[in-house]
Amino acid sequence: MDRATSGTGTNVGRPASTDPDTAPRGGIGVKEVAARAGVAPSSVSRVLSGHPDVSPVMRHRVLDAAAALGYEPNMLAQGLRRGSTMTVGFIVGDISNPLLARITLGAETELRAAGYSMLLMNSGSDPALDAAHVRLLRRRRVDGLLLSLADEGSTETVEAVRRSAAPYVLIDRDRGPFPDSSAVLSDHRTGIMDAVSHLVSLGHRRIALINGNPGVRPARERAAALRTACRAHPGVSGAIRSGSFTAEHGESAAHALLASPGRPSAIIAGSNQILIGVLRALRRSGVAVPAGVSLVTCDDVPLCEFLDPPLATISRDAQDMGRQAARLLLDCLDGRSPRTTVLPAAFRPTPSCAPPPYAAVEESHA
């Protein structure tokens, strides 16, 4: 049995209580508190549940006894009785990703201010683990879910989410398979198109996007935006190298692009983890930024401001995304209808983008 779900511990040598609010935790339960305070167990329950019909004297006696014994109330059991556990489950694809860490921080801060605790689950970008975590959180009776899924199209994940009775909010994932959800999204298209327009204005005609997994919205939106931007600028071509949101993919894709006959003069790294691999490939290939290739990254990386030159970035406020996701979920818990919030992604140019050394040759062939 899942002990966190059952709300009771194992007590060798004594029968288990049938009342979850009186079940001992660490050997101390409501009955022990009542005996020390010299009151009935029902009086202890009223005090600990915040019942208004309790005298100040009674409240102090019970709280003093509970503190002296080190009593910890069974919050899960009490929550189940009132129909709420005051907990929210948050499933992320990769907790080592700085972007997701900031989103998590924003969500946790907002939820904590509303009196909720958060259970964080890491799927390691494995859709099967996404589904398993949803099922686990359902058993733990969380009040709601925040979901940054590894793959929106996973049948197993979609089914697990649909079977969950808790309201949920998608974080930068399409609502298509999840029509009952709220969602907080980023405007990736505007960010990519502004970056491409800037690169074209500098003379770039071959631009590459090293992209992540097209099974999630950010990768699809960025790829679609690059295609649209290239169509809007005659003579400009865009190469897309899709894969995983990892440094390994970033490095291998960058090496292949740098060795290709149609080598790009500008590269857009589709995530801060992909960027690590791109920078590694550039260093090992002896290609300087921006003399050898112009470079843009998606999402802020704190240490990038110390690079020379600092990196041009398609940035978004990750903590605000977490805050907005938490607010959407709190709205759903208050009975409001699901809705979608779209947050901006803005391009910030820096000297990591410069005219390509062969701009004049490119212009003559445009």
C-alpha cells in the first residue's frame, strides 16, 4: 500500500486507529494529545481543525500539549476529510534545465502564497514516466496538476491525464489533446521572426535552427516561424536540425552544419541546453562568434552575459510563466473556466550577430 496515500503508518504492538485524524504519527496521535491536555479527543480535533467553537483556554491547553509531545497532524488525512489536500503536482521533463527550474520557482512561490504545497516530479524527458507520474499524483489525491510534458502526443500520457479528476494547466504545450485544460504559452513565433529579420538586415542568407523535439510545442513553433520568416525574405534559406533538447544533439548538429557545403552564416540554438553543445562544437572547430558564424540562443542563460561577445537571445520571463500557470490553476480550483494565457518572447540583439564575412558574395547571388 502507498503509505502517503493511505495516510497511516505502521504501529507494531497496538491496533491501528480507524479514524485517520487520530492515527499516531511517530507514536503520537490525537488521543495522546487529549490525555496530556486533559480533554476529550474530539476537543483536540476541533482545535487542530480550526473550529470556531473553541474557547481560548481550551485552544492554548491543546496547542501546548501538542507542542510538548511533538505531535504532527496527519495533513493528508485531514485534507481528504475536507475534500482538499492543499497540494499541487508539477511534472517537468528535465529539472536540470535552468529554464524549468525558474518556471518551477515562479509556480511554487505563487502556490505557497495561496496555502498550497507542491510535489515536483521529474520525467527525464520520458513520456512513459510522465504518464506514471500522473497516475501516482492521482493516487496521492493532489488538488491540481501543472504539466510540462515530454511529448504532447504520447497516447499513454494523454490517457493518464484525461483519467485524472484534478484540474490541470499545460506549460507551453498545445491544448489539442487536452481540451479541458488551461495553458500558459510563449509567443515563440514573434521571437524567432524578429531574430531572423535582424540577421537578414545584417546580410545573412543562410540561417540554421538547431531545434529540439518536435513532439512539443516550442520546437514546432520555432520551426514554423523560421519557415515563415524565410518565405518573407526572398533569397533567404533556413535549415532545421531537429532532435532532443540536449547538449549532445546541439554539438552533433552544429558539427554537421559547419561541415556542410551550404554552411550557414548564422545559427539559432533552440534551447539553453542545445546551446551548450553548439558552443562546444564551435570551440572544437575553431569557429569564432561572430567572425565565423553569428549566434542566437533561445532562453536566457545567466552566464551568457559574461561571454565575449554576450549572446543575442530570444528571451522570456520564465518565473512569470510559472506564476501565471499557478494562477490559472488556482482559478480552476475556484471553479472558473479553463483559459489560455500567451506571454511574450522578445529578441534581444547583441554583437554575437554581425554581417557575415562573405555578405557581399551572398548579396550578389540573392
